[in-house]
Amino acid sequence: MSTRLPHVLVFIAVICASSAQQEGSKCVHADAKSCGECIQTGENCAWCSDPNFLKQGEPTSSRCDELEILKRKNCSAAMIENPRGSQKTEVNKPVTNRHKSRTAWPRPEEITQIQPQKLSMELRIGEPQSFDLTFKRADDYPIDLYYLMDLSYSMNDDLQNVKKLGTALMEEMKNITSDFRIGFGSFVEKTVMPFISTSPAMLQNPCSLHQHCTSPFSYKNVLSLTSNGTEFNRLVSEQQISGNLDSPEGGFDAMMQVAVCGEHIGWRNVTRLLVFSTDAGFHFAGDGKLGGIVLPNDGKCHLEDNIYSMSHYYDYPSIAHLVQKLSENNIQTIFAVTQDYQPIYKELRSLIPKAAVGTLSSNSSNVIQLIIDAYNSLSSEVILENSKLPAGVSMAYMSHCKDGIARRGEDGRKCLNISIGDAVTFTISVTAQECLKDNKKHSIKIKPLGFNEEVEILLSFICECACQQHGEPNSPRCHGGNGTFECGACRCNEGRIGQLCECSTDEVDTKDMDVNCRRNNGSEICSNNGDCICGTCVCHKRQNPEERYSGKYCECDNFNCDRSENKLCGGHGRCECRVCICDANYTGSACDCPLDTTPCLAPNQQICNGRGVCECGVCKCTDDRYQGRTCESCRTCPDVCIEHKDCVECRAFGTGEKKKNCSEECGYFVLELVDDQKSLPDPEQRFLCKQRAENDCWFYYIYEVVNGTQEMVYVAKKQECPVAPDILPIVLGVVVGIVLIGLALLLIWKLLTVIHDRREFAKFEKEKLNAKWDSGENPIYKSAVTTIINPKYEGK
């Protein structure tokens, strides 16, 4: 099997992430008196077995802490007890590659679909142990199918079609497996009132006078599992319909017997399918009281001559009880029910992990296709379940299915859409939270629902340290034999206490003992930082495992020393009995005074620029005028360049205010001339100066102090003089500018004029179009012509 180590590591990290941060406080506050108690506190807790590990006043439980903390407390790795869990694969047969084309097939019990098959684990409390489980769906895997049919009167037409089911289903199943067996059983109802009529005539023929029916019965195993389809057809053809009074049927009684009567049914350790065919609902636990039956179903086989003989004695099974038995016997259920009862059986399917519901036609003509579809649906789904876990043991799943998505929680138990030949992997993590009282090995089993194969895990628990096996009972080291000396400490006998078991429990609270726990009469017992046990102070523990009390009277601690920058001992020392013990190159009450003078070095490599002393890494300037990190600045002093400007100018160029007394006033520095500014030395750690000379030219020089006393000046002989401006270009530029501005103003004026004229012309055109020129006649004008028409004129 290929390993999936990254998945395992990631899975462990996810499980441990939430508890790892709290582990330190667990170890400290567990108050463990022995190595065994310590390692049971948490997976990160370790025990120091060095007899000289504890300081005065520290309790025995201080030996229990995280591994790194114990090392920091100078417990050598060889003296630390920190056992880890482990696992071993006992049986690891590879999954079977079975094909129908092979001439020699392995027997069903030789087929392997799950790997590994057996492991053993040693569990350390709180530490998960993880492994990968691989499931591969085998090709041509054998199938046992038991057809359980309701033979109440309403299923009469369905029986006619089921009579031909055997050979037809055999033919169809050849496409899935070459090893197929089929069986048949029937059920009606409990044979007591009010479920059936108990009159003699109705017991003989519960149907109408025109229809002959067989006597009512609860469940009958008609045909055990067989590969003979013809025999199935023959026996089913001989079956007759029966009848009952109420609508719900006694199918749960029949299902229970099919599940638990494996020898009668003939189940093999292969895929087991139970087809439950009905057109009605079902009775369940409690309904038997209607017939005076009060005893709960016992979940055992009660078949006599293939007939359920105790239906009148035991109540119907509950749904949970039935689901348990189906799961124990690896039976997958297919409910073939009519459309009217689909909702109720779909609700029932949600309570049964490996079950399917198919819609049965009114006469069961589609039953073969229904079985094929339901089988494909069930076989493409893998769901893992585990047996009951021991107290304090938990199990987590993570699935790696075909889609490549890792799922956790309940979804981590299953993979869907698995085809024949597909392999899927589950990462399973087992964690113990406590040791079991019996300290025996326990077995848990994991299996895929509906399959007979399983993985067995043998669990043992690490509850003691290896050093405890070498303990010295009644050791003289434990106050004359009052305890067992193991793992560097005394484990006191009953009734004895103290680090060396020097006291009995009756002596703990006496006042005489308390006197030994006070520094003087005016002090508190154990400085109020511990408890007085047997006249000896046992110091309290702090919430922070790094902080602790110590000393004969618990008067010392390692957390109340002076601080600097909010750090204990400035982060440069350790606190012992409230006094800082500084690291090398540090001093001071809070170890905040470094002896290193590097922080005081100025860019010229002088300490404090020669103007102060270095104390605790900080310059203390001896000249009050100077300040700054390295006494480099002086706000009241003239600038260095200004201070030396006149002397430099007179000595280098013979000009300036001090040229008359140059030799007397300016001989305090060494002058060196260079050609130009580029030839001056690197100014990085020197003063680069630029000053104006008497002739208004600029000259450059560099000033520095060498070895703290010798002043050096480097001067560039080439001065930088200002160049007189060229008047002609300036005059021409002004003239051209005025002309251009004038032209621009003329163009703007012309543009504005054109725009105004165009607007006026447009306005005129608009008014012209809107003008009205009326040509009407004078209203008082009368024409001089009068026209008279002869009324008798006919226009001839």
C-alpha cells in the first residue's frame, strides 16, 4: 500500500492545533506526584528523573513540564522521560485484483477489498496515532440477494410477475457478477387479533369467498439462497396470497429474522442484498401491545420449519434494533415500494446507513431494473463505521475520494461515486484522553457498511514511564523506607507525605511544624508563597510555567527583578532570587548597561567625537555645549565651515579678512592643496565646506580631525566663479516676447470681432424670417360692379 504521510501529518496537525497552546499550563498545574501521572496529563508533558533537579522549596510536581522548559532548567535529555505512542501493522494483505476474465477465481473469503487488516497501537494520552485505510471495489464480487415479499391480498398481481423473477434476474446479474445467488421469503402479519381475524373460517381463507388464499402467517423462508434460478421460479410459483385486517404489515418481524438467521438463509461473507417489496406501511415496536404482546423483540432467530414461530410472543423490533442487526450482519437493504409509500420509506432509509428506495410499479413489472439501479447506487458508496470505543478513546476520519477533496467529520467517513477498480483512502486518527482502569488491551474494529471485511486495531495505553519499572520499593532514600524511589523522586506510601515521605498526614497541620517554615517570628509562613508541609516549605506554582518561587522559605523568585524596556533584566540576564545576574558585557541592576562602546563611535571612529565618555553605551558629553548621540552637534557653536573659513582663505589664496595676520592666527591646522573639487578626499566621514571668497568666487575645502588632535584641511585650488550674463540674448528675448504678445492680442481681438459680427448677422436673418407682410383688402371698400342672376335662367 502506498503511504500518504503528508495527509497523516496534516491531519494530526489539525487535531492537535487547538490543544497545543494550552499544554504548558496543563503540565504545570496537573500537580503530578509521579512520572505516570505527568505523562497522562498531556502529550507534551515530560518528567525529569534527575534526583538533583529540584531547587530548594520546589515541589515534586515541578519535575513535570514541557520538554523544552525542562531542558532550559538544566535537565539533561538522558534524564527526561517522554514516551511516545507507536503503531505496528500486523496484517497487511494487498487488495485483490479480481477479473471475470480469469479462469480461476479466488473464493469469496480470499478476496480483499480493504487494507490493512490488522494493526496494534500504543497510545500516549492526548497524542493521536494515524494510519491510512485503503478501500478498492473489486470486480466480479459475489452477491447474495434475498427477495422478501409482502403476500397480503393487495400484492396479488405483483406475485404473478415475481414468479418469473429468478431466471430473469440471474440473466441480468451476469453483467455484474458471475457468482450470484438468490433466495425468497414472504410475510403477512402477526397471527393474533386485531392484526388478523381469528375466526376458524378466516384462518382457513382470509380472503373473499370468490378467492382462495393461504392461511395467514408472520414470516416464511420459502427458498434459501441458491444459484438455481429455475428452482426460484418453481417455488415462488407455488406461493399463494394471504390476507390481514389492517393496512400496515409485519415486515419488520420478517426483516429481523432474515438478518439474524444466517444459517437458515444461507448468507455468505459476500455482498448481501435484502429486497423488501411491499405496497403498505409497517408495524414497529409498541404496536404489538394492540394484540397483548408486551415482550420486546429479542433479536434472535426463531425459525421452525422455515416459519417464524414466536410472532405471537415477541413485539415488533424497533427501528434502531433492526438497523443494528442489519449492520452487524452486513446486509444492504433495497425497499421496493409503490409510489404512495415512497415518503415513509425514504424517511426510514435516512435511518439506515446502507439502504436504497425504489419505486415499484403497481404490478412489480419493473422490479429487475429497480434492483439493478439500487445495487449500483449502494455499491458506489463506501461508508466506514467503527465498533464501540473504549471510554476516553476518540476516533476521527478524513476521506480522500476521487475528486481529490479532503473531507473531515461525518463526511470524512464516506466516499461516493466509486466505480469498480477505484481505490479510495481514509486517514483515521485514534486518540486516548485517559488511561483505562483495567490497563488491558482493547480491540476496536472498522469496516465499510455492507461489506464483511474489517480492520482490527489492538489498543494498549502508555500510562507509566519506563523508569517506574526500576523503582526501589521501601527505599531508604524515602525517609527510612516510607515510599518507593522511582524516576528521581519518592512515591510515598499511603499515609505519608513530603518530598522524602518524611511526614505522616496526621502531622501536617501542627504549629510546631509551622515554626520551621518562617524566616523569623514576624514573617509569613513560607513568605506567603508556599505551603508548609512537614516543616518544609513547598512553594506555590505560577500560572506562567517560566515563573517560579524557590528558597527555603519560598522567599526567592525569578520574576521580580528590575526591568528595562519592559523586559526582565533588560533581556540580557537571568533573575535569581530577585537579583539580576547579567550576561557578559552587561552590568547594572536591570542589566541595561552595556559595556560595549560601539554605540558611542562617531563616523570618524572616535568615541563621542572626542568630546565625552561612553557610559552604558551612551555618550556623556564633557563639553556642555555639545549634544547628540556622539556629541556631534553644538547649537551655540559656529558652523565648522564658517569657523575655519577666513583662515583657510588666507592660507590657500592669500585673501580674506585675516590675510594680514594669517601666519599668527591660522597656523593651527595642516593645509594640503589639491587641483579641483573632484580631487578632494571622500567626504563621508569629514566636513565638506563651500564658502564665498573675497572675489565673490566659491571655494571648496574639507576639514577633519585626525587621531583626536591633528586638524587637517584639504583645499581645491580651482575656484568656482560666477559667469556674467550675456545682455544681447536677454534684450532680443524681451523684444521678441513683446512682439509675440502684441500679435497674440491682435489675433484675439480679431477673433472676438468676427464672432460678434456673425452673431449680429444671424440675429438679423432670424428677424427677417419672422417678419409678416399682410396683403388684406380695405374693409370699407365696395366694388362698383353688381351682378344679378335671373332666377328663371336655366343655363341653356
